[in-house]
Amino acid sequence: MAKLTKKQKEAASKVDKNKLYSLKDASALIKVLSSAKFDESVDIAVRLGVDPRKANQMVRGVVTLPHGTGKDVRVLALVTPDKEEEARAAGADHVGLDDYLQKIKDGWTDIDVIITMPAVMGKLGPLGRILGPRGLMPNPKTGTVTMDVAKAVEEVKAGKIDFKVDKTGIVHAGIGKVSFDADKIYDNAHEIIQTLIKMKPTAAKGVYVKSIYLSSTMSPAIALDPKAV
């Protein structure tokens, strides 16, 4: 087991492992725990009482964080020529089609989100083995396959993220930076938690939100009280 550094020990001493924090308190504490020289990301992990192996218990969706992610999201718009100017005007970092499909085929994936059109999806199929594992494959359910390319680009740039429960029943998401005000961290975390609650599958039985943890890149995780969010 790796030894904790002096700063890690100091941060760990500030978190009561036997306590469940309110989201308000955790949002303030996460800033106190930050000690890195860079702007750490703030992440949330929500364990749900679902069985992801069953289609009727899969939890997947999108949420627009009120204060964005604090990250400059790199967007590639794979569109036909008539949609290129629209995508550029909306803020897409890369715009094109066949040339970018070839770049991806050659191994280029230096992007965060791909937005495309229904007519183009057929061309992306062969690239599934490259894009899928990286979470880059566009999906109509997350709004990344649409005819309204401009709106999709603007939403992603403004803080729209997609999430999906993993095989262990946990939803992980980046919700901001430690440089955010505590209130902004709270707002973003509250938004995704409430979105998950609204998406509870009817087939899910028993306790739905089992646990919630808030952490930053270098900090210990803070356990939240699911009833105090």
C-alpha cells in the first residue's frame, strides 16, 4: 500500500470517516482539502441500487451543470458542408467530416465530445472500436446526434455532460473545479443528484441512492448523507 504524503495525511485528518456530511458542508470542505498547485477537478460518485445488467435498470442521461465544468471542452462537429458554418459559429473547435474520420481512423482522439448528424452516423459505425472505449461515440439519447448542431455545440460548451451507470452500479462525473465557490460546487452537485433521482427506474427496488462521495483530484473522498442533498 502506497504511503501517504504529509499533505495527504493532513487532508485526511480533516475528514471524519465516521460522519456523513451534508452536501453544503462537503462543498465547503472540498475547497479546504485542496493542496495541489493546479486547479483540481471536483468529482462525484453516486452508488445506485440498480442492476445495470438489466436493460430496465440502466441509468443514462444528460445534465446541464448550472456553472459548467470549469473545463474547456474540445468539440468536434462531424457534419455535412451545409452545416459547417453553423457549427463553427456555435463554438465547435474542429469542424469537418471525411478528413476527421480519417484522422480518427489513424488514432487521433484529442477531443472531449463529438457532435454529428443522423445522416453521418453510418460513417462512424466502423470507428466504434476506437470511439466507444473512450466514451466519444455520439448518441441520440445524449443529444450528440441531432440536426440542430448549433444548439448541441452551445449546450456542451455551456456545461452539458452525459453520464452512465457503470457495471458496479456507480455513476461518476466531473462537476467542477476546486477554484469554484462552494455555492457553485453545491449547485452543480445538487443538479446531477436530483437528475439521477428523477431517473429512478421503476424496476429498481429498495434503496435507490445508496451512497454519495465527493472528492477532488488529490483529496480523500467525503461521504455524503443521501438524505441531506
